[in-house]
Amino acid sequence: MTDIIKFIEETKVFILRAKDFSYHMKVLEGGYLAHVYAGRALPDNDLSHLLMLDELPQWGEGARDQLKWIDSIPLEYPASGIGDFREPCLQVLDAAGQSACDIRYKSHVIKKGKPSLPGLPATFALDDEAQTLEILCEDAHLGLEIVLRFTAFEELSVIAKSVDVKSMKAPVTLWRILSSCLDLDNSDYDLITLTGAWGRERRPNRHALHAGKQSVDSIRGESSHQCNPFIALAEHAATEDFGEAFGFSFVYSGNFIATAEVAPTGGTRILMGINPYDFSRLLEPGESFAAPEVLIGFSSEGLGGLSRTYHDLMRKHLLRGRYKDKRRPVLINNWEGTYFDFDEEKLLAIARESSKLGIEMLVMDDGWFGKRNDDNTSLGDWHVNEGKLKGGLKHLVDEVNNLGMKFGIWFEPEMVSPNSELYKAHPDWCLHAKGRGCSRSRNQLVLDFSRDDVRNHIYAMMKDVLSSANIGYTAFHQMFLFWSLIIHRSLYNQAPKKVI
């Protein structure tokens, strides 16, 4: 593989080339990292003239308009409190109550392949499929180290960006840590978002960028079907087949925000990352925090080209497991056929007819556990209702397997019914504000997976069920919420930390 990431020492310019996508950055005087160019692949030349530095006020301690300079530069990873009045990526609070953070370039390294992000979902690549640039920046006064990570894929027009922050000498509280910023020099684009509701998810909305800020976000604890963690910028005339378009996809299923800010001068700043709403994280000396990655895609073949690029990326570099490159089994789910009114014989009757049609798996849906005969009870009581499955789960699964079919089962492990044995024994296990009543949706509550006892209890029940028979598939009703709670609450905030 040829070098797809280069550093020109004489001009302090980084050049990343991901198939048909070029991405350039430059280390400026004083150590600020500026964004130079993103778009259609160009020869690996120094494009620093695009910054038009000669037309900006002089930078430096004695400069008359230093503030104007920093507020005009297309910064690669902007922070708050130093004169850039556009939206920042990083905002901190130190022990003195100050929020200024001044990030300067320190060093960099170029690696083969793509390092994993510990504790986070992320794309992956072999050494001959991608290269990764890690730029170490610092705020020497705060003792903060910031690693900006850029991975360029050789065969796909995609740059993966992520960041982690480490406190080196004193406690500091993160109030905001977004994963990506892209400063473009104009606003001649349409913004495309994907919003919706249950049963009508991801409806495209397209409108021209306008002055000020426009954004989509979620504060639900999940990325949600109301606002998908994806946006695109497309030329006004771009169609499915023609025109240039950028995509921004956040590899995270928790709270997020994506913002497009059009400055009075006409430039556009695109930011994406964890939603700052209700977010804070205290970093003690030696502690670090890793933010999820953003996948920036580019297409000069319209929105269809952008879609195909993301499809290839997800299939080849994000999906894992035994079915990554295999056809999934054709399955039938009993829900619409029986709802809660089923027993072993009804399920076997469905399986017998399905097997004749070549269907390969029967999935047993809601109603197999506790006293679950309607949607007002038993979530959290994950033990088999042998009044319905009189032969027990293993007998049912064996009979389905004897028909040449696999067997799957439905769970909703993140939820609990107030009318359940689990809630009666542990009413404090649901997410709630102490001293206040609980807010229900669909007559159920959300379990607090930041607690070890909750996770261990649910895991043990699920393990008992799943190990009792030859179960080949598990369906989660609210998978995104389930995993966002585990990742966002359990890994990041296992124990609440006081704010300075």
C-alpha cells in the first residue's frame, strides 16, 4: 500500500488521501492546527494558500487584532475561551473555575491500519487497508494532552475521526468533548437530516444552509429514531447521481449532537459528538476520556455515491460476527400471528408450516416469560412461563430444531414493569430522580445499567435462559437503548464523580 497519509516537514502540512477524498491540515505559527481543504481528490500539493493568511490580521502576542485572527482561522479542533466565538469541540473547567483551553500542536505519528477505541464501537481496518494519523496536542497551562486521530481508508472515500483527552497534572472537568469539526470556506450547501418517529424512521429533510446555527440532536439516552446521528451536506444541485456531497455519521448510540454553524463571513463549521446536555466528566491526574468516532464520507457522484460508500464501509469495516459476509437466515416471528396468546402447540404449528416454505428460523416474541399475557406486566422477570410452554423451553427448541429450523428468542432486558417481581423486590433499580415520581412510557420503566447489581442480575437471568436450550438468535426490542445505557452509563460513568 502506498502512503495515503503524508507530512510535509518544510511546510508543516498533513495530506490525507482516502480514495477520491483529499483532506489537508497545516500547523500554523504558534502551534494552531488549521484545516486547509476537504473535497475531491487533488494532487498532493501544498494548498496552504487557501487559508489566505496574508489577508488576516497578524498573529502573535503583540498583534493588534489577535482576537480577530483566531476567530477567522478554520481550526481543526477548536476549544473555548481563547477568542474563537464559533461553537467549540472542547470545553473544560479547571479548579479555578476558568473555562479557557488553548490547544497547540506538539507531535504526531503515522501508523499502519487502524487502532481500536477501547470500550467503544468503531470501524476497523487491516494494515494494508488504511493508515492512521495521531496528532498530539496540548494545553501546557492546564496539563491537558489531546490526541486527534484520523484514519484514511485506501479503497473508500472516508476519513474516521476521534479524540481522547488526558489530564496530566491537575483535576479538570470536561463539559463538552465533540469528536469532529470541519470548517468549510462557504455555505453553498443543502443540509440533509434524517428524522422520524416509530414506523416512519429516517425521513430525509433537505434545506439550504442559512446564517446561524442549525442542528439535530438527541438527549433521550439513545440516538433514537426521532433524529438519526447522521447529517449530509450536498451541493444545491446535487442529485442521487451527480454533484458533490459530504456525510457525517456518528458511531455511537447515546446522546449526540450534529451542528452546522454558518458564520457572518459565510464559512460553515460542522461539529458532531456526544451531546453536551447533562454531560460532565471529572478527569483526575492520569485519567483520560475517549470520545466516539465520526465517519466523514465524500462523494463526487451524488448522494447515491455517498450511500454506496457508507454501505461498503459498514459491511467491510464495522460489522463483525459470523454473519459479516454470510446470508442471514430467513426467519418468521410469531408476534403478529399470535401476540401474547400462544402456547407450545401454536408455535410448533407455525414452525411446521414455515419449514415447508424453506423458512430457516422461528423467533418466539414477547409473552414467553413471567406472567406476561399483556404489556402491563413481567418485564424483568426473565424466566420461562411453563404454563404456556408446558414442555419447557428446551423441549420446544428441540422440536423446532427437529424440523430443520433454528430457534430465536425475544428480550427487552433494559426495561422493567412496575407490576413485576423484580420491581417489587428492587424498586430503586429503575432510572429515577430521588424523591420524585417515576415517568412511565408504555407502562414500563428503564433499568439503571450503571449499577453493578442490576447488570449482574439481568445477565444471570438471561444466561440461564440462553444456556438452557439450543438458541441461535436473540432479538432485543430496544437494542440501541440497551447498548447505549451499557456503554454510556457503565463504561463512562460507573460511579458519579463530583464536579470541581
